[in-house]
Amino acid sequence: MYPHDHELNETQFRVAIFGSARTTHNDPAYTLAYRLAGMIGKAGMDLVTGGGPGLMDAASRGYRQAKQNDRQHSIGLNIRLPREQSDAAHLDIKTEFDHFSDRLDHFIVLSNAFVVCPGGIGTLLELFYTWQLAQVRHIFSKPIIFLGEYWAGLLNWVQGSILKAHLIDSDDLDLVYLASSCEEAFEIIQQSYEAYTRGDAAFCRKYHQYKLKISSSIRGHKT
């Protein structure tokens, strides 16, 4: 049984926000996470975060101020660590895990879309675990959204090194999106929600407005 699943509506659409526990209030990324979570709350969706400080706290705060009713939930999946383990504020449901693997699986099961805010090794772990499961079709129709220009260098490396070396398929990049603003990220989330309500299992490969731009010379290569 997943945490508090007796309280959660199985049909509720949920958005996970990944991001650094070290980000402070005066960082522009904090404002991005806060604003996007507010949009998610206002739209009546649930929020899932790592339940800790930094950008997780920004998201839970923004969501709490904007959510529309008590049937919505801000869900925090915290991890027991020797540091950076304090809870975020304003969580409706929270639970703690001893192992990252168990925590990651809860993120995947609970969430319908994933937003990756600036972060370090922990955020990269969440990102690549989610991306791999989408690559091998263990999850379907769950977009992975990079928020902000922070990720441009990583994506350039993926395209210019891993893809160019034929170690991934160009179709694997159809599973991820690049949004430069909260508005762009939320547009993708909203499109995903509408596809979700229609039961469209091919959403990730159909919505092209924010797809990564790949040169034709690279895109032609297959694994």
C-alpha cells in the first residue's frame, strides 16, 4: 500500500516537482518552483515533491496558497538523511523513506507528469530514473519537463555526445520537453492533463511545441 492511498483519489492528476534542497529564497529558481506550483494548485491538480527544504519547500508553499479545496493534496516523499532532511512547509500528506529506490518508485506511481527544476545529484537521480522508465515503456504518457535554462548544458551534452554516439535513440528525446518559463511548463502540464482525461496513451510523442530541437544530422542516427 502506498502512503495514505486511502485519502487519495485514484483519478486525481498529480504533478511531481524535482529540485534542489539547497536552493534559498532569493534564488530565481525558488520563484519558478513557487509560481509553477501555484498554477498547479489553482488548476485543481495534486502536487508531489520530495518533501524537503529548498525548491521542494518553494513548491509546497506556492501550492498551499493556491489550491482550491481540501480534496487536493500536497504530498511530500521525504528521505532520511544525515543532513538536508527537514520537512517542507505546508504538506498535506508526508512520509519518509529509508531507501532512495523505494522513494523513487513512489514518485513514479503517484505522478502523471514530472517537472525538473535546477538541482544536483539527487535531482539528476530522479530525472534519469524517470527518463529511463519512460524509455523502456515502463511508464506511458507522463511528460518530463526541464524547467529553465539551467538544463541547456546537460541537454546539449545528451544530444551532442550520447545521441551522436548512437547510445540512445532520437525518439528517446521525444519523452522530454524544455520549458523556459512557468507558463510554458504549465501549458505542457495542461495538455498532458487533457490527454489524460481522454485516455491518450501517446501524449508524450504527440505534443511537439516544446520538443528539443535536434539537428537533422544527429536525428538520423539510431541505436
